[in-house]
Amino acid sequence: MEILSFGDYIKDGSYLLHSKFNNVHNYTNENEIISLVSDKIGAGPNNIVLNIIPDTAEQSITIYENLMIIGDKNLVIDKSHKNYFSNDNFYLLNGLTFLSKIVMLSKNVVMNSKSLGFLLFPENEIFFESAFEKAFLAQVKQINRNISLENLPLIAKKMKGLGFGLTPSGDDFNCGILYALNYLNKIGHKNLTNIIEQCYSNSIGKNLISNTFLKFAFLNKYYENFYNLLKALQINEKDKILEYAQEVNNAGHTSGSDMLTGFLLTIINSKELS
């Protein structure tokens, strides 16, 4: 077993097992989540990418400055393998060019059928069949009927914790809002810092995993697949844009699609780029 990448926001200390999935083992110190992941999931600010994910998750791990102890194994943390996704080298400073690429993506991406992607593709509403799912769909449509920068904090508040899954769809959607606002704050005409802070404050709930993703979206720190998507948008490779968008969509049950929906809708409905 070997560490391929070590997140740059991981603190030393002891962590207990929180949850286990095929390619992800989540651990917590009660305040934060760190994740042991396969290279299929990829690097991120709180991810430790391993070449082999154990079939059985250890109940605890301990991290020192240059060492991770997992079970009976001591894994060396190579500082050169820490991931630093620069937030300053993928921005498209021409707002209208960026908007045109986002519109293209929003028309061609294939969203998870049970995700909030129905906000972009109304034909996906047919996949919401049960009474609960239909009520959820109607509620989400009502909340998002009039998206603008000014009402995003209220939308974030109403979307918080909404839906189902390990991280509720509404929380993932709010991550997309925060990433979009941070991007717009770099290339737009208006200082959006206050709106970003309000959206973040209105999004934080009691779900530790959601709160972790929201924190990094607020701090504008990226996970590998989403970073790759933004780089592809910058260099205008349509095939790569759609390829990386699908990798984002494949994250979690609907998490990736929900986040990407929030990101795309925020950009499309912003007047900062006109």
C-alpha cells in the first residue's frame, strides 16, 4: 500500500472510521472529515489517494508529520505528493466566452437521472415517480424558480439539507453555488464576497461530510475532477469538457450532478458576465 497524493488541508492527529464505500473510507476527528480514496476518486484538499484501498476499513488511522499509521502499516507521506490545485491558472477572464462554454456544457452534459439536473433538463422529471420524490421535485423547482445573485443566499438556506443521500442533494447544490460565486468573483465586475459568505453561512448544517465539502467550496479549494473540468473549459476542448463533466457527474449517487447543476445554474443566471 502506498500514498499517491496527500491533501494539503489534512491535520496531524488520530481519526476514527466514519463511513465506508467501495472507493472511499471516511475518517473523522469529530470536527473534520478526511478520506482514504482510490485514484478513481482522485486528489482533493482532504483526500489521501492510495494505490490500494483495503477491502476492510481499519477502525482508526493516525497521521504524523511524515507518517500515516493504518492498521499494522506505516505509510510514508511524501511532501512532493501533496496536491496543490492552483486557483489562479484556469480562469477565463473573458466573461462572455466563459458563459458561452457554460451554456454549451449545460446543453450537452448527461446528468444523473435522479439528480437535481432536472432543473436544466425538465425531461428528467419523469424519473421522480414516488409521492416523496414528486414532492421533493416540486419543492426544489419552487425554490429555484427565480435565480439571481441577490437571492442566492435565500436559495442556499432553503436548499440546505434538502433531499436524500449521504450528502443531501441540496447541500451538494449549494457547493456548486459557492464554486460558481468564487469563479464569478474572479472574473466579474462586482465584489461578491458578502454574497459568498452569506451563502456559506446559510448552507452549514449538521451533516459533517456536507460541511466539509461546503467548507472547501467556500475556500475555493478544488477536487481533482472538478479542477480538470475547469481547466478543460479554459483551453476549449469540447470532448475533454464533456469527459470531465461526466467524471464529476459520476461522483457519489447524485452528488456530482447536484453540484454541477448548482454551478451551471448560478453562472447561467448571473448578470455579471453580460
